[in-house]
Amino acid sequence: MISPIKIVIVGGGTSGYMAAAALTGLVSPSLAQVRLIESAEIGTVGVGEATLPHIKEFNDSLGIDEADFMRKTQASFKLGIEFRDWGKLGNNYIHPFGDFGQPIAGVEFRHFWTKSKRLGISRPLEVYSYAIAAARNMRFDFPSEDRDSIKSTFSYAYHFDASLYAAFLREFAQDRGLSRTEGKVIGVALKPENGHIASLTLQSGEIVQGDLFIDCSGFRGLLIEEQLHAGWESWAHWLPCDRAYAVPTERSDDFMPCTRSSSLEAGWQWRVPLQHRTGNGYVYSSGFINDQAASDRLMGNLDATAMAEPRQVRFQAGRRKHSWFKNCIGLGLASGFLEPLESTSIYLVQIAVANLIQLFPTRSMDSRLAKEFNRLIDVEYERIRDFLILHYHANQRDEALWEYTRNMSVPDSLTYKIDQFRHRGQILRHKDGLFNPASWLAVLTGQDIIPQGYDRLADNLDESAIHAKMDELSARIAANVSEMPRHDELVRDYCFLAASRKAESIMLGATQ
């Protein structure tokens, strides 16, 4: 009989407890014994409040009740990301979690939109997006399961309090066998024969042995970098923002089911609406603005009363050269950092955990598993990197940061994508990696990169037929959205339902 592998997670926070929840919820105790070590003396970054639709898949895979999760994490729904003043001042577009239109006669909808623009019809692309129409009107409802319905053409994510989410997953994992230790790691012993981690020494004097160690110690990389020296690849020359100030404010009446990103002179400001407050922050480059000016800019640009003093976080864009190195996996900030412009931080934790489970090792730590894990993670990082660079590179602003990012050399992979789209609206599809063609379409067109041509098969339909289909589609979207519940009312009722179910369950338990 094969003995279970001993997995030791160092660090809590969102990444540590996502790993713990998945490993205890999806892997049998006969295969893995999971222990998490964290210290209250070491704080967490804790500003990752916006997510992508994949997080719903993660929660669903664990059997988490959505309404209960939303109530306990003060969550709201998210249909996309609104970008203000990106590309140039006055721009306003939304990157939606959903499609633009539907194929017509087997041809992607964007080609008909491009053709109509060349014919002088200038209706914005967003009127053909169900998710955008709902977000603009501060409406929300769950997607239809009928794949033929226009109501099925979108998905959704969440805004939540990251510290509450970590606490929620902590309880979930402990109920399923997680062993948690409050303690500080003060020593690491390596195996002389191969340099793998043999054990950790805690401040209490306890020695913790393990087969696989998961480093969730944040930017520090206590195990993956300080001990194993996995190496770092900097992308700061492409993504020069290296600092952020974060501050919560009281919740305002603007409860839009969208994250908001507003471009500023030396970076951008985020706005994330939660049930009990709004998260705000200014991501900026210290090479183009000093800290005090950045703090003042953020505090002067809030739409509600601040609930605390702004807190600074320093970082550098890049990734570990090896996310799985020897018998250690870097997770979350210990693996790499890409600024939260497209809410990718929690996704990168999720996909790493999913890949680990898919490539689950034995105690022998087969290096071929690590090699494939690193290949998959590198693909994720590189494709997200290109997507983020696009936001900066495609701009017409005249401030110093924006002139630098407009004129900088970008990865060949991004240049190729832009050229293919500019030529005739082609958007590359990949088997692996984040962001589908609709995402690229939103940002490319939102920042004024418009195709010079289109798929010639769009000429199979005459102009009147195309216009009739496009008009009918936008009218159907508008009509359906007008009947959706208000976002704030649905969240309130949904969380109230969760509380009622919980109370009913407790009462039934007491009477049995």
C-alpha cells in the first residue's frame, strides 16, 4: 500500500487556503496529508478582491454553497471590468465576461461589425454584449442554461473581501482534515544528496518534515527563493508599475456589477464594490510619480469617505523561473506577480492548484511532473503578460509613463496578435492560457485598434440582412436586460436566503 504524501503549506492568506481547500476537498486522505503553517506576525497583502469567472468553477468543484459563500465574504457579482480613460482621455469601455453578438452564417460576429463600420454604421460594439448592457444598467441575474438563449451568452465572477474568503476556506479545509499550526518558520534543512527540502524548524522548536512543500509566503519566497534559489525573471521593462496604495471607503450608491479601472497620469486606479465597503487603490510607477503624490492622488479621487489610511504595497512584475523547483511549489505571490489590472492573481493560484492535482506526485517527486507543471504555468503567465501589456502599449496619451509604454518594444507574441487583428480582425485561439477572443476584442477595439479588413465570408450576406440581424440582436439584449433585477437587490435577497437556510438548518438540527 502506498503511503500518503506529506504536503506542508507555508503561509495562509488566499493562496494558502485555496491550496488547502482543494487538497483536502478533492484529494483523498489516503493520498495526501496536508498541514498548513502560518504566523499572525506575518501579514498578508490581502487586496485581491476582484476575480474572474473561473473562481465559480473552483468553488463549485468543492461543493461550496454560493449564497452562503457570498454572505460570509460580503461578496457582490461581477460581469466584467470597466476601463475609463484607457487608450486616451474620454474612452470608456467594458471588458465583459461574455460574447459580443452571436455568429451569423458561421462567421464570427465581429467581422459583421467591422463591415458595418466601413459602411458608415457606427453603433458601438458594446450594444451587442449582454454582460455590458446589464453592467451599465446595474442589473444582474444568473445566466440561462439554455445554450440557444441570448441570456446564456455571459458568465460572472465575484468581488469579495479577500481576508474573509481566506477565513471561509480555512474553516472548509479544517472540517476536511487540514492540520493547521500557528507558528513561524525560523530554519530550513535541505537534503545533502539532492538539495530538496527535508524539514522546517518552527520558532516553538518543532521540526516539521514533508515530502512536498508549497510556498505561500508572498513576495519573499521564503522557501522557493531564499532557500532553493529558483530564480526570478523580471518583466518590469514591459510593466513598469511597481507600487500601489490601497484604501477602503464606505459603500456608495454606485453598486455596478463591475470592477472599475481608471487610467491616471502614472498608472491606474481600481474600484471594487463589496456589500459592506468599496475597495480602492492606485497602482503606479515610482519612476513617474513619488509616493506622496500618488497617495494624495488616490485620496483626492475617491467617491466616498475613506475608512482607513492608505496602505502601500511594493512589487515587481515578473515570475519565478521555476514555479515547481525540486520538492517545492511557489504559489501566489511566491510564484510571480502581475498587477491586478485584469483580476488575474487569484486565477493564477487556482490554475496552479488545478495543475498540481492533475499532476499529483508520489513521494519520489518525479521531475517530469515538475517540468510539465512549469510549462503550463509559464504559458499562463506569458499570455496574461501580453494581454496586460496591450492595455499600456495601445494608448494615445501624452504623459511620460504612457509615452514610454507606447514606444517600448513589446514581446513578439503580442506584436503578432496585434498585427493579425489589425489586418482583418483575426484573433488567435489557444488551447491553454487565459482570455478568449471576446476579451481581446474588447480591449483592442476599446483602445481604438480597429481592423482594416474582415473575413471575406461576411460578404456572403447582403447588407440589409446583416443590419436586420444586428438590429434584432441589440433590441433583444436591451429588452431582456430591462427585465433583470437590480444588482443590489438581488445580492441582498440572495444573501438573506442563505441566512434563512442556515437558520432553518440549525433549528432542524436542534429538534432532532
